[in-house]
Amino acid sequence: MRLSERLDDLIADWLPRQRWFAGKDRDIDGVSVLIDTKLVEGDPALHHVVLEVRQGEQADRYQVPVGLRRELPGRLEYAEIGQIDGVHVYDAVHDPDLTRVLLEHMADGADIGPLAFRSIAGLETDLDSLASPAEQSNTSLIYGDVYICKLFRRLTPGINPDLELSRGLVGAGSKHVPSLYGWISCELDGTVSTLAMLTEFLRSGTDGWQLAGTSVRDLYAEADLHADEVGGDFASESERLGAATAEVHRDLATAFGTGVMSPADVRGLARQMKARLTEACSSVPQLVPYAGQLNDAFEAFAELDEPLMVQRVHGDYHLGQVMRTETGWMLLDFEGEPAKSLEERRQPAHPLRDVAGMLRSFDYAARHLLVNGKAVSGNPDQLEFRAHEWADRNRTAFCRGYADAGGVDPAAHPQIIRAFEFDKAVYEVMYEARNRPSWLHIPLSSIAALSASPAPGSAAR
């Protein structure tokens, strides 16, 4: 069957229902198969397909491992894309009978058509995979309890920052990132582009967001106790996470070097922050009362009359990007913000940008259970006070750990950390207004609290 000639219309109906498809808010004008590489023959068969999806003036590329079966087992019905001449076409990431071949080809260092499979260590190849349901912009295959293979669904020409930074960190001997075992790439638009990367599966790891949420639940259940009196106090973990973050920043500087942002560049960045604020205020009237304070923070940042050190950073740092293991905190997913271009994600930045992202995540962890008052019960004012107390305690602990481990001290650079955090909060206001209006009060409440508070990390130093 000439799959590439028959898949276009079929997959155009299927794409908008996928969590990782980035164009859900726009009509699909057309889909075409750019690359169709047969990896497994017979029944079942496996094709690696790279698609071009056209939506207005924008054209994006996606990868879909396509499985073909004459008879589709019940366990795979939910993954079906459709049928062509009585043959079932489905998303093969859900079929362990086919995904094993990815490990085999990486172990062999195979080149198949435009696809290059590479490994940097001996691999176990007899492992079944399970597609993780947790991700939204990518798909990860967990092989036994040994490896996790991240498939980058939306493709951009060039090496993905997640692979690039992971290779650098592993080479620098970082103890806070998973081991890297291999990757898959192909030539796209004349450039070698990353399709997937294979890393250590952290079998003993627990998601940072989950741990923080448990701590907050414990606090809300003990309404009469302060954050430092509850058994699930998270501050010591936040401090250790701050130290791990500083160590990874140091490893990134070792692997990729550092640079300097001139005062003129700082002013240019401040103008971008102000422009985002203006756009947000025009779309979200609830933000307007805080516009003056936010603008003052961006202006103070612009007035810094000294060059700033910049380096490669995580770029999308929050509690969902870290895991607590038996040996300590591990940092994951160095891909950067998916909505930004590859060039933007590879740009050096001030390390306090990552710190600001994590500080915002502490505020979200503290307040998300209060959305609509459904997750917890109690006096709303008291719960809001407890949320602020928990966030402030953990924000301070994180900053203390970061500074004590050699990171840039947030308390010593209030104009920088405040500008980055306010800029992130403005982004959150826009995101929540468009996607989760019931959550809008979280960044708005945070902006109000930040406006009345000293710089992060200035307490208990």
C-alpha cells in the first residue's frame, strides 16, 4: 500500500484530537507526507512518517509512527487513525510489538533512509514500551523500568535543546540530570533535526509538583497550624532543590560557556516586557490596576547600568520539570518553552530567569487547590493566608538553597528577579484568561502579593 498517497485526509481528521497537536485553535488547510520511512515490514508494519500541516500562512512538521494491521486488537482500538482499503492505520507509539525496533536500531547505530539511530552506551533491546499519558506536547515511551524515550512530535530544523543541553550536562558530569543513552534524528530542510532522545528512567522518582501538592494539602487539612508546624512541610526540599538548580546552572556554564548582556540589551528586554504587559492589559482588564507597579518593575530593570552575565538555562522551569529521587533532585525537559522558536530557546539568558519560573510554580502549587473552592474546605480568607504563607516559606527556602550553593543571590538582585517574575506572571495572566478563566485569580493574587512584598529570598537570609 502506498501509505503516503492515502494518509493525508485521514490524518487531518485525527490530528486535532491529539493532545500534542499545537494547532487546535486553527483550521487545517492541508496535510502532506514529507517523509515515509518503512521500519517494519509485514503485519503489523511500521512506517515513520513526517507530516507537513498547513494552517493559514503557517506550516508545521510533525512526526507520527504509523502502524498498519489487517486486524486491530482491542487494546489498540483507541489509537486508531482510520482505515485504508480494510487495513487499520493507528498511532504506533501505543504498540509495544512495533516500538521495540526503535531500541534495536539505536543499539545498532542504524541509518535507514533519512533516519539516523545512535546510542552512546550498550542498550537492552528486549523491553516492551508503554506510552506515558502524562505529557502534552510530546510522547514518551517507557521501556520496562530502564529507559524513557521522548518523541518530539512537533519538529523544528536543528538539534533540540533538550538533547543538546542533556549531552552537555552529562559531559560535564552533572549529577542532577538523567543519564543519556541515545537519540534519533533525520534530515529536515537540509538540517539534521532531533526526532527522539533516550534517557534513564527514574524509577524511584516522584514529580515535584505532586510532592508540593501533598505538602499543601497537609497544610490545608491542619487549618490551625502554620506551614512550618505541619508534618508535610516542604521547605527543606525546596532548599535542596534550590541547591540542585544552582549546581545545574554551574554545569551548564561549564559545558556551554557564559556571555554578557549589555545595558542596551537589558533595555531592549525591558521594552519587550512592557510590550507584553500592554498586550495583556488590553486583553485582561483585571490586570490594569496593577499595570503601574508592573511597569515600574520593568523600568527599574531597564535602568540597570551594568552588563549582566548570561548563559544557557533550562528555559521552562517549574515543579513539573523536576523529580525527587533516592539520590536527590533531578532536572528534566530542557526543551524550553514549546511556543518559542528554536532560535529563541537556544538564546543565553540570565540564570535568575529560571529561578523566577520556579518561584511562580510555588505560588501555583499553593493556590491551585483553592480554584472554585472544590478541592479543600474551610474559611476562604484563612486558606488564602495559608497559601501565601506556604508559598513565601518555600520561595525563601529555594532562594536560600540556590544562593548558598553558589547561584546568583536573588536577594542581592531585586530588580532582576522581580522583573523576571512579574514578566512570567503577565504571561500566566494571558494564558489563564484564554485557557482556564477559573484559574485567573492565581497569577492576579500573586501579582498583588508580590507588589506588597520584598524581593524574593530577602527574608531569613
